[in-house]
Amino acid sequence: MTGTAYLTDLYATSELGPFARRDTRVYVLDPPHLGPDGVTTHVIAAIAAGLVDIFPAYGDGRIAAWEPLNAQAFGQRDHAEALQSIGYEVVEVRS
């Protein structure tokens, strides 16, 4: 594993407004993910057609690019598996 993905309470948004699906989540990555288009500290895990895509996001939950970071791992069906495909383990933090 490269690092840890922490679930946030941020709402995933785009230029069109909030994501419609309730199972879309924003995670913060530690350490940041280095992808082909740069570095991202936050990602959006969004389910479409039963599969999860991981998109880079800004610190406020807005999508940064529509190119998924896990395109090479097509077929992931939950957030944890999809984040593992890019090297992050999901950790649940309880207060």
C-alpha cells in the first residue's frame, strides 16, 4: 500500500452542482496521490453502472478532473477495493 484514505464529511460536487448519488464519497489521501496529471490530496469515489471510479478532487470536494485515477483497475465494485487499486487503504476514524 502507498498510504491511507480517510472518509470525509465533504459533499462531492461538480460544475453542475452536487453529485446525485448518495453513495458518492470524498476521501482525503495521506500521502497525496501522484497521478499522470499531477498531485491530489482528495478524491471522489463515485459509483456508476455498479462500478467505482476514483476522481481527483479539490479540498472542498469539487471534482478536479473527469479522468478517473483508477481507469486501469476497471471492475472495482466498492470504495475500498477501488482505493486499494491505486494504493490506499481505507481507514474509518470514529470520534
